[in-house]
Amino acid sequence: MRPSILGIGAQKCTSSWLHAIAASHPEIGTSDPKEVDFFSYYFDRGYAWYENHFPELPAARAYFECSPSYFHDPRAPGRARAYRSDLKVIAMLRDPVARAFSNHLHEIVKGHIPPCPFEDGLANNPAYIEQGLYATHLGRWLDAFGEARVRVMFSEEVAADAGAAAESLFRFAGVDAGFDSPIIRERRNESDRARLPALRQSLRAGGDWMRRRGLEPALARIKETGPVASVLKANRVEIRSEIPAMRPETRERLAGIFAPEMERLRAMIGRERLPWERPAAVPEAAARPAAMTDAHP
């Protein structure tokens, strides 16, 4: 059960959705747990240790693992290529400013830092910016595997058309692209905390038990039933309601920091505009029909 597809992040860029969609496909085997972090943190444990994280799936045509730490760890691309040079790689990206704020909420939810304004977290944790240097990190993966084996996807486009994103993933993986996953529109890994952590832990343990037995479609239906959905909703506390929004001047400063990286990223992937970028403003005179302008022949 050697993985043939890697999800490499970035962190807080829909990687949980990516893993869940892959796991729901009957022809894709996935790692247990989702994030093995082998090519970043646990490389010294060896290939056998890594491959033991992939339960056998008789119908599998591909095996998939997703660890966001791979995206920004400079050692990971070379290690992954040495392990298997024909790996396919999927990078999930999003607006780097929004990603940084989500990173902050994640640190609070995980208990790594106490609840505090984003600006305090930003001053304390340089990874908020470092993980958003998309062109720098993606460039290493492109150097290692080439453009044909690296697929870039965007959280904003997943949100806009989850079905098309899932089909793109399945086609890239070489499995049945027409599979209609029952969890395509299910939200994953939101920035919230549990009112009763023990209840959430128990529910997730039950969900993981069902996933390991290929019961993801049934699990999705159960989570949509009235009583279960009500319990899940009642146990959620949206962390965004407790943390002040990012200050406008902070947003502007971060956008300036990330601007050179985004310019390089557009060139790398051949896109004139990234999903979170607005179209360039058209001058008013140019936007009006010729008959409506003040100038005359």
C-alpha cells in the first residue's frame, strides 16, 4: 500500500475536505490518521513505518495521504521524490491573508495560545506569514516533480463548485471521475471549539470507526438527520464570534507582504488572476461606449 498521491497543504486550506473526499471514493485508500507527517517530522522512522499507516482497500487503484506540513517544510519535496519519483501532488491554496487569520483561530482552538486578537498572534508567531509564501514553497515541489505531476487547487473554487473540484481530484488520481461523493458539500475542520470536548471526542471516534470500515456515505446521512445535526450544532462554539476581526491596516500590510509571492505564483501556474483577487478596475472613460464619452471625432 504505497501512496501514489500526496496532499501537501497549505495549512487551513481545505485539506480536511480534500482528505474526506478522497476517503469517500471506493477506489482510493487513505492513511490512518489523515496527517502522517512522514516527509516532514517523522522521516527517521522509515518507509515501512509510513506504509503501515495505509489500511488495505481491495478495490483501491490509488492510495492518498495529506499532511499540510509538507508544503512549507523545505526537506519534504526531496524526500518525497526519493521515496517515489512518480508521486502525484495536490496543493490546496487560498487567500493568504484569510489563511493567516484562520491559522490564528486554529492555534486558539488547539489550545496552543489563549484567545487574543489576531495582531497579538501575528506578532508572536512568524508562521502566520511564512506559511503564506506560496510561490517559494510551491516552487520546490515543482522543481522536484514537474508541472505535470503537481496540481494546484483553491479553497475558493472548492466553495464555489465542490462537485467540479471533486471531479478534478478524481480525474487527477486516475479513478472513476464520475463518482458522486455523498460528502461533497460537507464543511470540514471549521474554526470552532466544542462546548463539551468529551462529547465531540466520542462522536469523532464513532465517525472514524465508520470511515475505517468504508461507511463514509452512511456516516454523512447520519450527520444530516435532525437529532444528530442538532447535537452537533449545539456543541459548536464559533470561535470567530469571540475573536476581533483583523484590523484594516493589518490586512493591508499583509497584502503588501504577500504581493510579490502572489505575482510569482500567477506566473508559475499560468493564471492572470488568483481566485481571491478582484478584476483590475477599468477606467471610467474606457468603460463607456464611444458615443457616451466626452471626446468627439
